[in-house]
Amino acid sequence: MVALKKFAVFLIFGILLASGPSGRNGAQLSPSKIAAAPAKSLFSQSAVQVLGREFASSDISFLLLDARTGELLSSQWDDPAKPIPLGSLVKPFTALAYAEGHGFQYPVHLCRGEASGCWRPRPHGKLDIVSAISVSCNSYFRALASSLTGEQMLPTASRFGLNAPDAGLTGPALMGLGDQWQISPLNMARAYLELYRRRDQPGVREILAGMAESARHGTGTQVGRALKHSDALVKTGTAPCTHPHPAPGDGLVVALVPADQPELLLLVRVHSVPGATAALTVGRMLSRLEE
């Protein structure tokens, strides 16, 4: 948290220097007014400035939210309220729906790689829920989703503010494969904030532990490596492309920083790469803010 406050101050100072004596909006900014301005407002301005300037590629879409209030600080995403496929970002909520019907006990599963329907050719081996979230194991979540229906997902979707799946939906679609369950990026971002707020509720702690592990050793490793002064909670995914010029898929990443008391949530989509590769872009974005 200290690191975030420090780089917010440095970024604001740089913006004020770049803007000249009149500041961003042409109004004179006196030292007393700068000192009295809320930290959140100052950070919001700095984040918009840095991300908007350095990550303006049409291949990158992002939403930056204040993790404490849910306020949207910055958006570079065409119609973020429009539901689209979001791939494996739904897996934590699939897991919670499963857990509610099984006494909040998660299974141990043996991933055999492609032979058991995983995205990874080689086996992940024996996994619990923490490891399965960390590496986003399709084999594990296929097993969970095989016992669920869209109707059973409805209470979880409602509780976390997600667009509801069709009640008759079954199988892999309920863990993010294909395009049958579509969710708006903005709703998904806020669902992850709600997930953190419910961190002390049954079944949630294990999922957040998996997201922390993802940043250290899983599909979100590139985010964890890029951060020098804080840790992150990360979930990656790959989804069917919805761009005007379609690619085989788009990579998605949700990152909350710092991990122990998130102040920011960044949701990013990168065109034509898998989620683990998109994590490299997210790492660069967060590292740039952390400087």
C-alpha cells in the first residue's frame, strides 16, 4: 500500500510538470489545493494519464477500478457493459457454485493434460482448488462443471452481479469454454471486487489463495514478476475473439493490487494472445504505475 501511494505522488508530480502552471484542465493549481485534494482523485488522474498514453493500442482493452469503492477510474474498452465471452475468468464463480452444493468442500483432481480436456498438453497432475485456480486447469473445472447446470449457477451469478447463464446450460460452457455464457466486462470486474469483499465466507479463501499463487507460479506469473513493491491476486483466461477482425482467441487478465488489501483492480483484454501471454502486458501496465 505504501508503494502505491508513493508512485501515485510521483506520477502526479510528473503530470503537473508536464501540464505547466495551469494543470490538466487549465485551472491554476496552487500547492495548498494540491495538498488538500483527495488521494484517490490524484491517483485516478495519474492512472488515466499513464495507461491512456502508453497502452493506447487497439489490441489492448482495459478497465481500471478503485478496488475500495468500485468506481471506474479509467476505461479503454468499447461498450464495457455489453456481454461477451470472458473465458476462464468465470472459473472462480463456477467453483463457488459447485462448493455450495458440496458443503464447501473442493475435490482433488488428477489432470492428465489433453487426455482429460486440459488446455495444457502435458498433465498438471494432482490438483486441489488452489492449484487449479493458479494454473487455470481446464480438466479440473470440466470435472466441477459436469455436475452443474445453468440453473444451479443462478444464485452465485446473482450474488456477484454477473450476467446469468441460460438455465439449461450444462458442461464446459459453465467454466468459460465457448461463447454461450456471456458477461459484461464491467460486471465481471465488479464481481471480482465482491469476491474479495467476501473473503471470509466459506469457499472464497481458497480461491483467493489460488489467485495469489497464480501471480507467483501460475498463469499470472508475468504479473507477479513485474511488480517490485507489492503482490497481486491474478486470474487469467482465454476467450473467443469478438473484435471486428477476429483472431483465434483473446487473452484476459484480472489483477487486484496489492494482494493483502487491494486498492486497484485492472481488467485487461489483449487481442490474439492467450491469457498467460496477456499477463505480460498487465505486468507492464502495473509496473509502469508502480514506478
